[in-house]
Amino acid sequence: MDGVNIAMALMGLGELSLGAYVLVTGKVPGGRVTEAGQIRRLGVVSILFGGFFLLQVIGYLGVRLGLWSQGIRGPVLLLAFAVGTIALVKYSPMFLLTRFRRRPERNSIDHHG
């Protein structure tokens, strides 16, 4: 389980640093997003995802290191999932979803019927 927590901690720190960079500079690495509103949303969602990963690691390490009991870990994990859900539902930038949306085909005719 330690390897998973190390990976989650690294992902969380990476997301936090990306979100901070985007919000401070107003630029997205790669330059695919240029609209100010989308840039802010990307920064916020990155920080929230970073918090999602780090809260899970904090909950696990707190119990493992004896800082608190298993009873505290549960609410910390629930908070982590609440933060992750807010990131996905409320702040997820629309440009992330465009590649999964199906574009209407022009002149599509059903030749199978």
C-alpha cells in the first residue's frame, strides 16, 4: 500500500503545482487553452484534484503513523471524495469533455434499414 500512497502523493503534488502555476501565470502548458475562464477553471480543478489525492494519503498516513485513529480516517476520506466530486461535477473544464462528445455527422443516412 505504501507504493500506491507514494504515487498518489506525487500525483497530488503535481496537480497542486500545475494548478498554482496556471492560476499565477494565467497560462496553460502546451497552449491548447487560451480563454481566460477556461484557464481559471483548469487551475481550480487541478488544485481540487491535488487535494483529492493528498487527503487520501494524509488519511492513510495519519493512521499508519499513529497520529489518529481509524475513526478520523473515515471523515478525511469522505472529505477527499467530496473534493474530487466537486472537481468533476462543478469545475471540470468543458474542453476536457469535447474529445468524448460525438459530433453530428453531415448527410448521415441509414443504409441498413
